[in-house]
Amino acid sequence: YQRRVHGKKEAIEWAWDLLTRVYGLPKERLYVTYFGGNPELNLPADEEAKEIWKQYVDEERILPFGMKDNFWEMGDTGPCGPCTEIHFDRTGNRDARHLVNADDPTLIEIWNNVFMQFNREEKGGKLTPLPAPCVDTGMGFERLVSVLEGVQSNYDTGVWSGIFKRIQEITGYPEPYRPGSSMEDQDIAYRVIADHIRTLTFALVDGGAPDSTGRGFVLRRIIRRAIRYGREFLGAKVGFFSQLVDAVVESMGDFFPELRDETKINRVKAILLKEEHLFDETWEKGIKHFTKAVENSKENLINGSDAFILHDRYGFPVDLTSLMAEKRGMKVDLNEFEEKMELQRKKSTNETMSAKKGFLGTDQTNYLEVTRSLKPTADDAKYIWNDYSSKVVAIYTPTTQQFVTSADHTSGVIGIILEGTSFYAEGGGQVSDRGTLKLPSGKTFDVQDVQCYAGFVVHIGQLQDGASVSEGETLVCSVDLNRRLPIASNHTTTHVLNYALRKALVLENDANKFEKVDQRGSLVDEKMLRFDFSWGSKLSEEEIKKVEDIVNEQVRADLPVYTLEVPLESAQEIISLRSVFGEKYPSSVRVVSIGQQVEALLSNPKNAEWWNYSVEFCGGTHLNKTSQAELAQVIQEQALGGNTRRIVVYTREAARESIAKADAFVNELQSIITEEVTPDEKLKKLGVFGKAVDDSLIPLLRKASLKKDIARSVELVRVQQKEYGKKLQQWGTEIGEKIVTEINESKSLVAVRVMNDYQAVLTGEREAVQETFKVLEKKAPEVPALLISLDSKKGVASASAVVPKSKVAQLSAVDWVKIVCGKGGGKPEAANGAGLPLEDVKNAVQRGTQFAEEKLK
């Protein structure tokens, strides 16, 4: 802190001075905390902060806390450090130390000083001291206002009162907002609407916009949630929500000047009004469908299909449907809903891709070539990972299917063609780059896709709010290199995989020396690589392991990746060249060689040594060295039909995550195996676990190993199940014999017993109960018996009763189990009850005995 003008001492002193002298908070109601240290991480307690606080606060109100409360981290990585907090006791005149950091609303944190001392490079990694520590001060604005105004809730402050008043005026609701933490529907509605209008006003002023996807959909969900609360609980009419914007401006405008910008505020109102009308068009129909969904529900669960229809057809976000369901004591099947959403996303992606392929047609490319005499886009810069400047030569708007000389943010999706570009257009099985085109104004064009038509590279996307672009302007191409890196990793690894398949299946396998492994297609994106190849049979685990090992050997070898543009005829002479079956190539091709310079290959193209290298034609973006791929894992291998198979591989972070998932599965399996539960329960858990493993995207060899381990575990548990079944029968017989002896000795009219008093490990197994009843029916046939079984894990007990036919006129087994458990069913001679709390078992035995004896008198 010596490198800063101020440090801990100043930060603590200024915080205390502001709160106690300027704001006048009573010192005796303030408690402070500091970091108490963490021996495991070798982090000492912040004694310096404690000593500074002693100058202002009695030591008994200076409290140490651990990592959870007093060590601030922005995330898994990044700057972090110990912190000191100031807490205020709303009540006063008490010792409230035990309430600090206890989530008690009467004692709240209002100030936090974070002493940024460390940086964490990776998740769970070590802490490195920062070269220039600093202090990060945070104050709870609304909390402090509530303290200064002497109210118990943030919503009771003047920060919100103006907005609440405006809500009542506009909706015409007869009652104002009631201060406090009322959970009445109307008061919740006031709070939701006020919170949401403030959030949305700021978000929309900052340039946000509602949409059907991404961040825009979050805003739309917030809008519709507020509208729903206004209409359903306050009787609001269409248009009420947009009228609340002025209340936010009045409340916050003096401190946030952008809220006083009339143009921006009018835009906000227009957006909200449009959204209200959009939602109104489907509201009534949506409510009718929701009512129908409630009627169709089973076990208080609205099915996911109905929730999806409400979302897709009527614009009801699923969290809104869930709220409406909750009001009726119901839930939504979110798993089924997500399945429907995923199907829609896939369909949408396919449709979008189809639309992209036809972004420009023959008429448009003829116009560019013939009418405009434009040259094809120069795209060599796509291989240089850096920003690149170029001039706009054409702008295309698909909505009008016209080329225009300029466009602005209201034009929607457009296509921009430059003289040259550093963006990679989709092709050769590789997805396109994404990124931005930086405009002369400083604003940007968001490049969402890049396609090439007749040599013209089209950057497809949207202009940032307030942005415009014109022909002749020079833009800066800025590719998202963080996204391109895993794509390049997967593309280079695709080449290595192609090489590894031939080597493992053919070159090093005499049985297959006359076979061929040819590429049939591929897809490379930032998540994975998918490679289709000719092969007549499923790859064995040994073959998959060999292929994977070869790929990772190439990765670890840190081989350089060489590229060179050469004549097609010369390149085709290289003995180890891999090319796509049936593909037509231009007269000049780009050769990508991993581990050997292309010039060397061309100088002696028939050299058998070249079989040891991957050599292919390719126009894609690649790594500089194979080691940048870091790691490769085969995830899937399957048949596509005929003699074509498909293999999916992950690299880099995706590969590491898949390994971590596999490790987690191994630990989970071990937990299931060692868990002390009955064999039946264990088999159920293994079944669910096996399905999860089957559906997972983990390394294929790890999955195969896990499935074998699961199968072995199932067989073992089945053996245990048989043995346990025999034990249950034995225990049941033994318990029956003991109860018979007790009946004979005591001359009892009835027998009410707890099975676990004789065998503690039982958890309500029917086999033991049935065997006990068999003995009683044989050796004490005229004695009514009720057996209670405990299930400590579920926290309840169950009961079974058998009454001889000669006694059912006096004693009903159904009534008997109901007296014991509170509920039950069956027949007069045999019935079952459940739901008996464990703590009530002793009393239940007395109740059951007394009830039966009185009935039999």
C-alpha cells in the first residue's frame, strides 16, 4: 500500500468518519469485521486492520471471519484479497455480535473495504501478490439510506416512494404501497414493478433492447414479468408500464444525467410501449392456454410441452409460467421444457444456416461482378492473426434484397463487403469467424457470420445502436481471436486425426494393408471436431486408444505447422498427401504439412519418409504448433451408414472438462458402491447413474471403462441382493419366534412390536415383515399383530397389521393402522399405514396396544 496515496489506514479512517461524523450514525450500534486468516492457504489474519479499528471501536465489536465472509474474490480467477466490513444494528441497546453475518435483517452490512493484495491465475490456483495493491470501497447505497431514514426495508426509503406513488396513480389501484415486508400480492406487485422499471430504464438508456434470444430475451422476460404483476394484481391497463419511466427519471435523473436525455428516454418509452402491446396481443389467449394446462396437469405438475407452447406461441417466459403455477401450488416440468427448447434451438440453427447459404444469390453476385466490376475479396489476411483495415465496397440489405450506399442500426441484419478481410468465411468444414468491424465513428458492426459467394466475402451482422456505415469508409476488421483459437486447434487436430486413423488402422496393421481410410466430410467449430471417414466396421477400444495415443503423441511433439500455396499438379505428387474423395481442387492449392516443410516434400515427393507426416490440402486457419492443441480426447465413434463412420474429438479446455466429468463420475460410482443402503436402493441408483453415463459427453474410453465398472457393480449387488433377501427371511423368522415367546409368556391379547427392536439394521423391508407374520399366523393364530418398521433415512416409520378373521368384527386392521400412523388403508383383516414420525414411535406403540385391547374387551 506504500505505492498508493492511501491504504488500509486511510480507507478505514475515511469510512468511519463519513458514517459517524458526517452521517451521524451512533458508534455503539456499529460492528466491524476483519479477515481471521486461513491456515490451509497459509493466509494470516489481518491483524493490521484489527489494530487500526481499535482506535475507533471497542475490541469486543471487532470480529474475525473466514474466507466466506471476509475474503473477497471477483470469481474463480483475478484480483482478490481480505476485506473489512462495517455492520449496523437497526435495533440497538443489545449485544448483537452473534447476528453479524448471520443474514439477520435487523443487523446489516453497510460498508466494505477490500484490500486487493493478490491475484489468482487459475481456478483453485495459488495466490500471487499484486505488484501494486489497492483498496476497493463498496457501500450499500439503499441500505445506508434505510438506516439514515430509520426504516426497516430498502423499499421503505424515499428512493422508492416516488415510483410507488406513480404506480398507484397510473394503475388506479385503491391502496398505496404499505411499508414493511408485506407478502400480500399487491405489495409484492408494487415492489416487482418498481424494481423492474428502474432496471429497464437504465438498461435501455445504455443501448439494450428486448429480443427473442440472448441478453435481449432477459430484458423481455423482465418486462413481461412486470406487466403480468401489474395486470393481475393491480388491475393495470395496457400502456401503464411505459408511463412509469418518468418516475425513474425524477428519482435518479439528478445523479445520472443520461436519464435527462430526452431522445434516449423517448426511445425507452417507445420500446416499453411496443413490448406491452406485443404481450397484450397474446395475453388473453395465453391465460386460456395456461388454464387448460392446469386442467391437463398431473400430480400438480404442468407438463413441459404446455410451458413451451406458452413460451413459443404466446410469449410467456418459463419463469412467468412458473410463478403463475406457484400461485396455484403447482410446478412446471422444467426438464421437459428444456428438451423442447433444445429441439427448437437445433431447428432454428439449421434454418439459420440454410438462410445464410442463400444470403446472396446469382443476381446479386452478377451485379457485383458485371455491373459494379468489383474484384473478389482479398482474404489472405485471414491467416494473419491481427487487426486489418479495408474499404467498404458494397452493403446489402436482405429485407429489401437491394444493395445500398449506406445503412444504420435500424436496418437490421445486413451484409458488408470489403476490398479485403481478415475474417475466415465458412468453408472446408470450418465455421466462420466472428468479431467486429470498427467504424470511423468508433462504434462497431457485430459480425455474426461470414459467407463467401462467387469470391465475395460477406460479413453478416448488425450495427451497434446509433451506428451507421457507408460505402467508401475504411473499417478495421477485428476477429474474435479467443474464439478462433479453439477452432484452429480443432482444425489442426482434424488433420492429425486423419493421419492417425490411417496409421493405426492401415499402415501399422498388416491385416488391413489393402484397406483405405478416406475422409468423407468434417465439421470444425470452437467446441469440437467431427470427422467422417470410410471404414467398414466399428473401431474396437484398442483401435480407438491407438488413434488417440497417436494424436496426443503428435500434440506433445510440438510439431510446427507449415503452409504453402503450390501448383495442384506438383502437390498431388506427394506420396503421403491426404485429399477429400471426389473433391475438385483449383489449379493452385494450399498445402498444410505438420512436422515437415512443404518445400522438402516437393523436392522429393515420393520419399517414403513422408508417410510419417500429415499432409493435406486446406484453406482453413491453423495453429502454429501442435502443442497449442494441448490435449485431445475421443468423445464419440459411430456408424453413419454404409461404410462411413463418424468420430468426434475434443481438444484444449473442452477435453479437460470432459476428463473432469469422467473423474466426477468415477467418484460418484465409488460413493454409490460404498453407500450403506439396501441392495434394492443401490440397484436403482446404479440404473440412474448408468443412464447419466450413457448420455454424457466424456472420453469414449473412460465411458467404456465406467460402463464395465457399472456392470460389475450391478452383478455384485445382485448377488448381495439375493444374500440379503435370505437374511431378511431369516431375520423375519427369528423376530416372529421371539414375539411368539413374548406372547405366550405375557398371555397378551394383542402384539404391537417394532421390528427394529429385534434387528436394528432393518429399514422397512417387506420380506422381513412378511416372514414375521407367517410365524405369528402359524404359532399365535388368534392374536392380532401390528408390526412397525423404521426407516431412519426417510425419517418416518410404517406399520402393517394382521387381524384374525375371528376378531375383525371387534378390531379392524384399517382402523388400527390409522390410529398408529394417522393414515392407512387395506382390508379389515390386513392393512398398511405410513408416515409415522420416528419420534412418535414409542407413543404409537402405546396407542396401538391400548386401542386394540379396548376393542377386544
